[in-house]
Amino acid sequence: MYLVTVLGNLLIVLAVSSDSHLHTPMYFFLANLSLADIGFTSTTVSKMIWDMHTHSRVISYGGCLTQMSFFMLFGCLDSLLLTVMAYDRFVAICHPLQYLVIMNPQLCGLLVFASFFISLLVSQMHNSVVLQLTYFKDVKISHFFCDPSQVLSLACSDTLTNNIVMYFVGAISGFLPISGIFFSYYKIVSSILRVPSSSGKYKAFSTCGSHLSVVCLFYGTGLGVYLSSAASHSPRKGAVASVVYTVFTPMLNPFIYSLRNRDIKRAMQRLLSKTISQVPRDKDNMDQLANYEICALSPKVIPLCPSYIEPQNLTHVSEFFLLGLSDDPELQPLLFGLFLSMYLVAILGNLLIVLALPKSSPTPEPETISSSPRHSNMTTTAMVMIMVVVERTDRCLCNVEPQNQTGVSEFFLLGLSDDPDLQPLLFGLFLSMYLVTVLGNLLIVLAVSSDSHLHTPMYFFLSHLSVADIGFTSTTVPKMIWDMHTYSRVISYEGCLTQLTFFILFGCWDSVLLTVMAYDRFVAICHPLHYPVIMHPRLCSLLVLVSFLISLLDSQLHFLMVSQLSFCTNVEIPHFFCDPPQLLKFACFEIPTNNLFIYFIGAIFGGIPVSGILFSYYKIISSILRVPSSGGKYKAFSTCGSHLSVVCLFYGTGLGVYLSSAASHSPRKGAVASVVYTVFTPMLNPFIYSLRNRDIKRAMQRLLSKTISVPVPSI
């Protein structure tokens, strides 16, 4: 079965790659769906086949977490890609004349990108829930892989809250895609019913027949498996039934898209005729071809996880036992061959679909996005991130409580000064600065939303930047003000993790939004005639959504890493908020791997936005220098002056703070210096955009005039 799956999908991949008629958004999404199917099948079947071959049923704790993370990642990615494909069919049938404009390459790439990051977020949330559980030794899972529901049911700690969180996340990540698919097909069916001729109805519906078959197969088998296992109350029967959606569904997808699709069949015929006509005849070439095939079919075995973990991962168990599908030793060779063939066919078949798109046509189409190095690097980097989170850490030197991996329930924030006489002065100063920050950014949001002249991409991004600034300041300053008012410096362990998470979330969102605004200025100056077409409302909304999801992923990765640390009692943080580098310093064991991981994530999520801004302004300056008149140069550069000022203020103060604190080796001086980018920068942003921008000033004047002219009701 595995060989059939691999060969079938490979034929589709080669057919799409060799036929330019298949370079459409539908096959671009199909390529990414095949990639998700490969990962979905490889996560479970390869381990099961190895267990059958070696007669071993042990999986390490780290391996179980890794398998569960990738299972959720690729399963959710499958679901979201099916929703995206339903939207593609909706646009093709309900808006055929606008199809090429709506489903442009940028939108297709962003849809796949957003699907991947949402799936990565869901998998990390499941991973963080399971990391909080405690297990006894010799845990036997009645399944052939680490199913999240099975892992939850076998925990020896209270799992009520974890169950609620996991099923809530599952309901959201499952219900929303299904709702999107139902809504798309409701619109599709309504549009088809309005077609007068029966042949027109058949032709319109046939374009989405393959997708509808795959949707029914994916969701139908998944729902049927869990309903049947719940009805029978037999975990082993549920394991056998789950083979349907983990093995059969990825195997049947290539057949559905090839047997029901004339374009695919014709492309396969042309591919086979080309292949037969190019087969070498002489003995030397045949030997070379044989050697090439052997090299091409040799799998690269990458060890995913070594044997794992000591008690700092909240569990007393280092491995699980997977009971598999059958205890009969005589069936093992048969099952081994069966699933090995299915697995190989699934991999090769889906790889063929993925490889279908590297050959770009003279004019770039959406399909060229899936096979770009950037997409591959993104997937590889995300996998490495998840594997690093569950890698082995050193044994903690202090006693660890199993509930939160730490012997401490609270931290002490030393703040900016120990002088009690300065506290009232600092309280008034930071309270006034905080109110100015919130009111200034709220004014920009209200001005942009209430004035139709500001309903442009630049001000749309500016309003979201103001919201991010409000969140960034509100994460740290209110707690500091409250501590000054109450003369208390205590923050709970949970409160510290929450503050850290939101600090990273809004800080990263600020950074990514500044990059998006730099791209907006690049398009406006370098491609002014195409600006309304490129920066259309859907792309702007997707850019904001993707930037938020990237920031959420960054914050979750920091949260997962810090939650693995153990702290001794009476931890005093020389800062006014829970800064991640400070928390790393006060962990009670050696953390070279954690430090490397934190700085690696910081370099990725900080270096890429800075590189995007620098590249955009390099193109902008190059374009401005080609303008002949000095007046034209000034006018072009003035459109991005405010953004450039905010970028320099944000990154300049942040970089200056960390360089000065590193040079002085004084944590308290670093805390004082960090006030610049946590308080001053969000406070100054509204002034920069209002004082240097006539449109904003006029919109604020109209807003204030409307507010003042509102009649006051008499009492």
C-alpha cells in the first residue's frame, strides 16, 4: 500500500512539473497539501513500521512529544489547506472574471504561510499542555502513535483544566476550517443552481468534485474513527480504525485527483511518452541510470529524537510503550510489508506533487511559491524549533515541584530605585507618561477609523501599530506603577510568565508591523502605478494577520523555553518587569542550550524584520535618486519620513539599551535604560505621525470638531 501511494503521488508531481497547463492556484495548493500528507503519514507510519521490524514498542518521552507535535502540525495544516482550497473553488466558480486578480501569487503564498503558522501555533499549544502533565513509569499507550487524547488520559495528575484547554483548542482549530468549507460550498451550490443549463451546472460542479471527495474522506474518516472508538470503549479498536485517516486518506488523495481530472491524466500521458523516449539504450548509460535510481531512492535517515528526559519536564517517566495494532508475532511481517509499501507510496506520490512546481513559467504564477527555498527553509526552521524545545536539558540542582517545574512561586522585582522618597515622584511621572501614550495612540486609531480620507494601507497599518504600542506599554508600565503605589515588588510565577509572553508578543508585533509598513512605502514609491492593485485590502489584512501570528509564535516559543527552567527561592530580578534574559540568568542550573535557543529565536524574529526594512529602504533610496528634480525627491522621501523616524527610534533605543547594559555590567542601569524603548518610544510615536503628517492633523481636527459639536442633553 505504501509503494502504491508513493508511486501514485510521484506520477502526479512529475506530471504537474512537466506541464505548464497545470500551473494554477489549485495545483499550487495541491502541492502544499501533498507536502502536509507526507508529514502527516511520516509522523506515525514510519515509527510503526520500525517497531514491527525490530519487535520493539518503546518510544522515548522526547520522541513522543515530538511525534505528537508534528502529528498536530500536519493534521491541522491538512485541515486548513482544504479550507483554502475550498475558498479557491469558491472564487473560481462565483467570481470567475476576477479569479486571476483575487487569487494572485501574493495572496496564495500568504494563505499557505498563514495556514502553516496557525498549525504550528496549535501544535505548540498542545505541546505546552502535555508538558505540564506527570506520568508514572511503564506507561502503555493502546495505540501505534502518541495520540494526544491517549496521552492525556494516562496522566497521573489532574487533567481537567488541560482537557478543557486541549478540547477548546481542538474545537477552534477544527470548527473554523469546517465552517469555512461549509460556507464556501454553500455559496458554490447557490451559484451553480442559478446556472440555466444542466451541462453548465455539471461543468461548474466538476471543477470542485475532487476537492469535495478529499474533504469528505478526510473529515468523514476522522470523525467516524473517533465516534466508533468512543462507542466501543476499546482503545485497541480505535487504534485500528485510526489507520483509515492516518494511512488510507493520504494514499487515496493522489488517485482522487488523477482519476477525476482529465488535465492530470493527459499530463501523465505526455510525461510517460517523454520518459520512454529519453530512456538510455547502451549498457554504460543503463548502468549510470541504475546507479542514479539507487541513489535517488535511498532514504535519508534523520534521527528525530535521542532518548530523553529527566524529571525537570514534569514527569517521572522517560519512555512509553506503544501496544501497536496486534500482539500476534506471525502478523508482524505481514503488517510490516503492508505499511512499508503504503508509506513509500505516500511519500513518493506526494513528493511528486511538491516537485511539480519548481519549473517556473516565463510569467510568475502562484504555483512557483510552494517550491521556493524560502518556503523550504521556513518549514525546516519550524521543525528544528519544535525539536529543540523537547531536546534533553541538564538535571536541575535544586528541588523541583512537579506542577510548574520550579521551587519558587513568586519573584521580586527590584524596580528602578530603592529610595522611598523617589517613589511618589516616579509614580506621578510614569502615570502621566502612560496616560499620554494610551491617549495619543487611541487618538490615532480613532482618527484613522473615523476619517474616510485615511482609509489607505499606510494608515491601516499605522492604526494596528498604535494598538500594538498600547499593548506593549500596558504589559509593563501598569505593574510598575502599581508596585510604586503599594510599595510591593512581588510578582507571581504565573504572572511573570504571562507578562513575559505579552511583552514578547507586542514587541515582536511592533517589529513585524514596521517591516510591513516599510514594504508598503517601497511599493508606493517604487511601483506607484501598481500600488492600488498590489496593496489591496485582502493583502493588507493578511499581512497584519500573519504578522500577529508570527509574533504569537515567537511569544509561545519563549514561554515554552522559560517554563522548562527551574528557579530557587527568593529570586530578585533587578528590573521593573520580567525580562527574558534576566530570567535565564537566575535559573538554578546551567542553561547553555536554552541561552542558545533564546538568542537564536531572537536573531530570527529580530534579524529578518530588520533585513526587510533595510532592503526596502535600499530600494526606496535607489528609486528616489533616479528622480531628476529635487522637489520630486523631497516629495517622495517625505512620504516615508515618519516611518523612518519611528524605525530609528524603536531599533536605535532597543539596541542602545542592550549595548549600554552589556558595557556597564550593571543590571539596575540596564533597567533604567530600558525605560526608553518600553515607555518613551510608544509615547513618541503618535507625536511623530501627527506633527509630521498633515492628513493626521486634519483628521484629528475634524474628529475634535465633531466631538465638541455633539449636543449635551439637558438634565
